[in-house]
Amino acid sequence: MNAIATGLPHESAALRALAHRCLEPFRYAEDLALSLALGGLVVIPLAEIAGRRFFHLGISGAPYLVQHLTLVIAMLGGAVAARENRLLALSNLGAALKGKLGSVLHISCGVVATAISASFSIAGIQFVAAEKGAAKILAYGIPVWVVQALLPAGFALVTWRLVRHSASDFLGRTVAALLAGAIVLIAAFPPAAPAHFVVPALATLAIATMIGVPIFVTLGGVALILFWGHGVPIASLPIDQYSLVTNPSIPAIPLFTVAGYFLAKAARRND
């Protein structure tokens, strides 16, 4: 749990219930898509083995489909974690902050987290725009850029949810969104050389980390600030993320997670 998710007064039960009912279909679709992606990660390799063994047929591009399903799981999983206020943080200091000062600091964390996440979404858009021109096909006529588009879309959804959880009322969220937008705008059109802002930006990020911004904000924010400060296009970051997530060895991680989940459930039933 991060500082954005704790220490803030809650909205009225009626408003929360209404919002929950309105968003329930989307929540269900999101959970279903994540479940289907996890299922595909298991089924595709098994179907490939069985098809080649018994029917001498395989699934076209099976390894690439599995690798890109990992990207789907990563982005949907992050969006669901943001939805449920379960993005991990390096510090829980924010949970101890109460009162007006606590609310201000929580909104400040929301501003930092929102600005970083929005920047990643913008970088993802730049990356997908460049990849779309390559017209690469994943399998069965599916363009690679369609799956890659989950990078900016996922970060955009996380950004929205970070704003949503940055304050308990509309005014606080509006302030957080406007300040985060101002930061992104200043980064896009800096009034001076970006190198002059690197140290203050890293210091701000360090303070937000101590209060309790999500881990991805800290780690990704450091890279983002350093790249920006040295004039390196931020689109380089989603390129690295895409290469890492679609690494052939990465799909084993969610598979082990699923296996561990079912083993834990079985052990609990036996107890």
C-alpha cells in the first residue's frame, strides 16, 4: 500500500456505492481480460505441444504470442493494482500522516506519481507511433503495434487512477491533476536547460519516495529524469520496457505465480 492510498478521508458511502455500480461492468471486463491473458499464457504452450504431438500442427507464432501476453498481463495487472490501491511502495511513512498536513503531502505524492505516469504514457505514444510505421505482424494478421499500444493505454489508466486516489474530494483531485499537468508541460517546454532541473527533480522524487509513492514511480522516475536531463528522448524508456517484458524467459514468472497460487489454495483446503 502506498501513501496515495492511505491517510485520506473517505467519500460518502452513497457516492462510493454509486461509482462502484457504474464502473462495475468495466471492472468485470478488466478482470476478465487479465484472467484470459493468464489462461492464454498457460493454454498456448500446451496446445502447441499437443498439436505437434498428435496432429502435426502448430500455432503460428506461439512463442511471440506468449511473450506479448506477458506484456498484456503486466499492463493490466498494473492497472488493476492501481484500481485497488495496491501499488507497492518503498515506504509506508505516509500511512502515519494525518490531518491537513497529511492531506497536503498525500496530494503532493499524487502530483509526483501522476506526472511520472503521464510522462510514461506520452513516451509510450511516441514509441507506438514509431513502431506502427514498421508494420510488423505478430501472428494471424495481428499488428505488433496493437499489443504495444497497451503500454500508453495502461499508463494512462494508471495515471487516471492515481489522480482518483490522490485526494478524497473533487477539488483535491483537480488540484493534483492541474499541478501534474503543469509539471509535464514544463518538462516538455523547459524554461532553461533541462540539466539545471535534474537535481531538484531527483530531490523531489526522493522526498515523495520517503512519503510513499509507488515503486514504479521511484524507479521509472529516476530513469525518466536522467534521460530528460541529458536530452535523451523519453521514448527510449518504453523501448527498454517492451524489450524486457517480452523477453522469452519472462513468461515463466506469471506461470510460477499462478502455480504458487493454486498450490497455496490446495494447502489451505487440506488444513
